[in-house]
Amino acid sequence: MTKQELYERWAAFGAVDYDKSLFIEYIYLCNYISDEDFYCYLHPDEATKAQFLSVLHFLYCQGCYMLLYRFLRDNKDKLVFPDFKRLEGITLRDDIEERFKRYCF
């Protein structure tokens, strides 16, 4: 595919800036991402945590924020860590209860 063909497809979107921006992000994804990360993008359920984070890093560094949002939205189960032990080493603020009341309840 040539740059001219890509430009013609981009111009075919008309005045819809969202679609044009998303198309540019697809070009970045398909052109620059490594083969392993591309596979992990298409099959995130098979990716390890490191591979998953590598895809996130690529999307963020390339400014592909719509694809990043979509990828996070569709794979939010990979971001859930329900282990309370993560909080053992945290020093709590004096006003944490007040903040909890304002935010959570």
C-alpha cells in the first residue's frame, strides 16, 4: 500500500475527524508495532503481563490514545488486582477517612 492510497482512504472519511484520527492510529499500529506485540494486541487473552504492558506502552508512546482506551476497555480484567496485601506497606494519610467519604460513599 502506498502513501497515496493511504491518503485517498483517509480523505474518503470526509469531515469526520474522529474517523480520520482513528485511521491514523491504525496506520501507526500496523506499521510500527513489532510482530509479537501485534499478535498480543489481537490476542490479549494469550499475552503475559509483560506482553500486555508492552502493547500499552507502544500505544501510549505513539499517541494512539483512542486505541489505547479501546484496548484497556476491552481488557479491563487484566487490570484487576484484588489482593489486599498490596496495601500492607502503605502509610495512610491522616485525612484518608474524609477523602473516602467524599469520593467513595
